[in-house]
Amino acid sequence: MTKMLIMLFILSLSSLSFAKHHEEKGKNFEAKKAKAIEVTDKRIQGLQKLKSCLSSASNKDALKACRKNHKSMVKEHRHEMKKRRAERKKNKK
């Protein structure tokens, strides 16, 4: 009888621990989701600027300038993401 009570106690503690861990994961998910939406919005804004520039371009040189400007923006974004990734790796260790 006491063995069964001990087993039930252990099982109840493990389920509480699991529930707490699951709640923490949910919060982390929401933060990741918000960040993904933010990054996607930035990309959409960049593409909209490119589209606007391309639409208003009147010659080949203007098209080239639009693409060059967009490419530099993408490179800047990529560099920023690499920095963040490096910081996360550094903080993990």
C-alpha cells in the first residue's frame, strides 16, 4: 500500500513538472512567433519598396539602381542576422 502511494506521489510530481515545462514552452513559442512575424513584415516592406522603385523606373539604369539598392538592403539584413546568431551561440555556451 505504501509503495503504491509513493508511486502515485512520484507520478503526480512528474506530471506537474511536465505541465510547468509545457507552459514555459508556450511562452517561448509566442515570442518566436512574434519575432517571425516581425521579420516577415520587414521583408515585405523591403519588397514593396523594390516594387515601387521598379514601377517608377523609366530606363535600364533606374532598374539597375533599384536592384542594387535592394541588394544592399538584403545584405545589411543578412549581416544583422549573422550577428544575432553569433550572439545567441555565444550566450548558449
